[in-house]
Amino acid sequence: MLAAVAVQAQNTKYIAQVYDFKPAPGQFVNEIPEWEEGDTHATILAKVGEQIIGGASNGMISLGGYGGYMVFGFDHPVVNVSGERDFMVYGNSVFDSADKNYVSGEPGIVMVSVDANGNGKPDDEWYELAGSDYNASGTVHGYKITYSKPDPDRAAAADPDADDSAIIDKTYIKWTTNCEAEPEGYVKRNSFHTTNSYWPNWLEDDELTFEGTRLECLVVNIATQGLRYMATPRAWGYVDDMPNSDNHGFDIGWAVDADGNSVNLPSIDFVKVYTAVNHEHGWIGEISTEITGAEDLHPSAKVEEIAADGIKIAGCEGAVKVIGARQVAIYTIGGALAARFEGDGEAALSPALYVVRADSRVAMVQVR
């Protein structure tokens, strides 16, 4: 990582804003946070904020089954500091009390984005932080799932599961995927959540579709008697997959584009987390990533936009200008060379965010 950093003491280290929240169906949807009659997307966002803004564990939210997500940001860009983990997202996973090789893990994938168009909204390209299982044999990229809203008049005990008395409706919410190995299935209703619809009540959609990377389910029954479902934790790179004390955070340097190519992001503005596994495990219910907060691990760092030693780098309307450097190379966020020149000069470029290398100095600039 090439970005320089400097001190900026006023930044706060915890989540400052929630931009979006769209859980997939699940037993804790409408419960954490609690939905009330009349709630809209805006009021639900406010409730999510009450749970996770300003601390590591003020409260908790659930993302539901595979694909359910939330988007948040800090009050400043999070800087990609070389050789360090840059931020942490906290979950509620714990080690099994009897066997420390297993956890109550429900992994969520992390994505990051840069405010390339400068509008303060998370509407630019997203990049996945490639965790330890990104290239694992059981990982599926380009996975797509669609959930169908259940009939509100469906009988609560319709089609119960004869093999597990806790499952009172084994065909509650149907889903279909683009995966030939598992093209369809159901979110099951259990006896512990009989009054909750499992469907986000503030959404009017009859179908919910999510797409991303799907991780292999590593849940096993480790009990010698009864049903005690736990999971093998992954090595690194996922939310809520191991206890917070054993998760050392996330490195922006892990970012890859949609084709799996590494990208150079000196800093990021937005973070997205989504449930990464599609699996039901008995009376426990669906795997659903939970989040209790997030933290910038070096909030005083910032990317230099005007470099030292007399070198000035500026993005302006239709161009990047550099003064005081001998060699200048300008790259897209994806790493492609956009322009190169020697000495003082400027390069005409399309509106976007660029990484500029001027001699040994590197800056990220916006062309309007």
C-alpha cells in the first residue's frame, strides 16, 4: 500500500451513519431491530442506527439469511494503512463451551466502496474483501437467490417436520437460486418464533433477490447426545465467524473487483456486510450474520492529497494537475494506467476517482 498518512485528531472511530439495511428472511427479522406497525425504511434505518452507531457493542442487528445486508460509514474515509488491518466489524460469535475448535459462527462477507462521484452516497462500485475462503473449493461466486413472500394466511403448523419437533413449518418461505447443486429450498419456521413473519414487514416486495459470493456451510453437530450445532471458524476475513477477541479486523488491501483482480484503494468511504452462507441447521434456524458495531482501527490517519517536498497534486474539472514532480503516473481505482507525463503538467481525464503517483508520493484525487 502506497498511501501516505498524517494526523487528523477529530475523527471518531465508530460507525457514524447507516445508509441501507435490507435483511433476507429470517427468524430474527422484525425482532432485532424491532418492527412496529407503521415503520418505514427510514424509521427502520434509524432503529438500526440506535443499535450500532457510536460503539462496538451498544446493541445488535440481524441480517437474516443469505444475502441480507447493511451499509454503513464513518465520519471520515477509512485509510488503507500498509501492513495493518484497517477496521473491525463486531459480531456475537462465541467459542463452544465444550470444544474450543468450534464456534457459533455465522459468517458475513465485507465489501467496501469509494465515493468516486463525490455525492456522499454509496452508489459507486463495490469491492469484496477477499477473506481466507475466497478461492476455497466450496465457495461460489456470482451466487443469486430469490425469496418468495409467504402467504400471510398460511397455517402456522403447515407441513411440520416429523424428524425435528422444533420445526413447525419446513416449507415456510421458498427460495430459488442459480446454483445447479441446490436450485431451491426453504426458510423453515421454528417453534421459538411463531409470531414473527420472518419477512421484513416494512418492505412491500413479494420477492427479494440477493447476489454475491456464497461460502460453504461448515456447521456440524458436535454433541454426543441431542442436537448441538456449531461451526468450524474460517482463518480470517469474515464478520461474526469467530469471537471478536480472535478476529483481528479487515484489511482494505484485500479488496478485489468483480473478476477477482486486486484493486488499489488508498481509502474507502462505505462498508457493506452481508450474510455469506445459505443453510438451515435444525432448531437453531437459518445462518444469519449479526452485527453489534464497527470501528476504524486508525481513525487519525488520512490520505494526503497535497504531497510534501513541494509536490502538489490536484483533481479539478476534467483533469489532474501535478506541480513539482519529475515522473507522474495516474491510475484508475482498478489499477489501469490512465495517463503518464514528466515534469509539471496535467492530464485530461473523465470524471472519476484516480490514484496519482508523483515520484515517490501517492494521492487519491477526484476529477469532476
